[in-house]
Amino acid sequence: MSVSADLDRARLSVLLDVRYPTAFLALPAAIDFGESLGIDINWLPLGVPNLKPPRSPGDADDRGIRHRRYRALAIARELETYAGAQGLVLRDAYRSGDTNAANLGWLWLRDRHPQRLTAYLSELFRAYWSLELDPSSGEQIAALVNSLTADGPSFGDWSKREGEGVLAALRDELRDLGLIQVPAYVVEDEVFYGRQHLPMIRWILEGRSGPVPI
């Protein structure tokens, strides 16, 4: 099994990182967006740096340090507000860790069972941010894959034999394309970062007719 990003063939590609909270907030909207337009989204995993937690206050803090701490706290409050508005549980905005196993499950389903991929992503993100799932655990990811496809053992064999090489090749491809943030939306060779661009993306996909939604 080989994997290509297929950015040139897909009408819309959406790149997410399960560890990034804005990607978690963007997933339900992107699923609804694709369904409303009747298009299949090309879902891709893209690893980006985690959010950095604010530093604890110290006597030697200068204004710059205090500003960064206040900004980090404001971002965390904003994420919690948006998550609550969507009925999503986001227990730790600064959670980090290895997601290779989760991304291997993602690529396996994208290739072998694409009709089950959105269900996998929805449960993967939900369980990760509810602190119910370890994305580095091959056993937990295989169990999730198996719950959706009854194909967990085949996935486990593939991930041990060739999965890491496939994932590494995709990472190199996306890095060479200069994709650096999530959520990222690729449409007609244009890249948009952030779910606030969905009206513009809809306008492009619907033939650029009518006023530009700016």
C-alpha cells in the first residue's frame, strides 16, 4: 500500500492533527460542509507543533513574558467556549504525545475503507480530547479500527510491516508542499488556514458565482 496526498485530484482536501484543538473544533464543521455540497473530502493527517502551555508566573517576568502568558490563557478560554458551543468535550488544550498509531489507522481506512473514515475521525478526536484514548497505542487504535470494519488484525499486521514507511513518505510529501498549519483546506491549488474560510471555499467550489464572501 502506498499513499499519496492526492491534492491535485481532490476537490477539497482537509488536513488535521488530532493533537491540535482547533482541528478538533474544525472537524464537525468540515464533515457537515462536505455533506452539504455532496463532495468527498480528502482527509489527511498533518503533524504540527502543539500549543504551548502558559508559564507559571515568576518574580522576574518581564512584560513580554506576561503578555505571552495572558495570550495563552485567553486562547485556552476561547477554545473552551467554542468547544462548549458545539457540545464538544476538550479536557486539556495542551495535551501532547505520539500520534503515529492514530495516523496509521487514519491512512489504513483512507485506503481500505474510505466510507468509514469520517466515523473513525469523529471517534478518534472525541476520545482523544476526552482523555479516553492513547493515540500512540497500536492496540487501542486497532480496536477502534476493528469496531468500524472488523479488520483490526489486518490493520495491525500492516502497521507493523509497512505502515511507518507509508506514513513517513506522506509526511515528507506534505512538508515539501509547504503545509504548516491545521486546520488546512486545499482547493484548486489554494491553501486556506482556519475554518473561518469555509464561506470562501464554498464560493470557489460552487463556481465562483455571485459576490465574493469577504
